[in-house]
Amino acid sequence: MNPRRPRPAPGDSRGLVQEPGSNGAFVVGGLKEFGEPARKASIVDLCRAESRGRAIGVYYTIRNLLVVPAGIIGGMLWQRSPALVLETAGAVSAMGLIVFMMNRADRGRWQIRPTSQDAVSRAEPVL
């Protein structure tokens, strides 16, 4: 062992974060990505074949332009009060739900229709 390099502390887990709950946060963050293939399929499904790559790029650009400032704003809110972060997230979620419900009412009911000869079906709005 190199004498200049400090020895690992007893019980060193070799790379795992030592804060309680931090490893669980990494696991939950990884589980969040299980929906990624379905999310991409939903985006691609709404586009013409020649513009599918562009649609995915536009989606991730818009998403990242919203996500990065959200972390900064969340940090500033946390400095004022940790409860303020939760209250703000709840208010933004409620507004998103209201907008979603208003748009859903305009589209009508959803109906399952076959989309190809091999009887693969998906939900499409009935306009």
C-alpha cells in the first residue's frame, strides 16, 4: 500500500455513499428510468417515420430546458424553507393536472382500434 495514500476507514464500502438513504436514492433514480422505452415509443408513435429522430431530440431539449432550471429554483426554495419546495411542487402538479384535464375534455373519449392487419392495437382519441 502506498504510504502517502490514506487508508480506507473501517467498514469502507468501496464507492458507496455513506450518508443514510443516499444509496436508496440512487436505486429509486434508476427505477425511474424503467419507463424510458415506453416514453420514447409514445413520442415516436405520434410522428411520421422521417421525423422520429427529430421528435425525440425536441422532446429531450424541451425537457432538459425545464429540468435544469427546476433544480436551481428548488435549491433556492430549499434555502428559504424545505417545506416550501414540497408546497411549490404540489401547486405546480395541481396546475398541470388542471391543464391536462381541460385538454382531455376537448379530445373526447378514448377508444381502442386495431392499427394493423396483425391486430396490434393502441389507444387513439375519437375526434
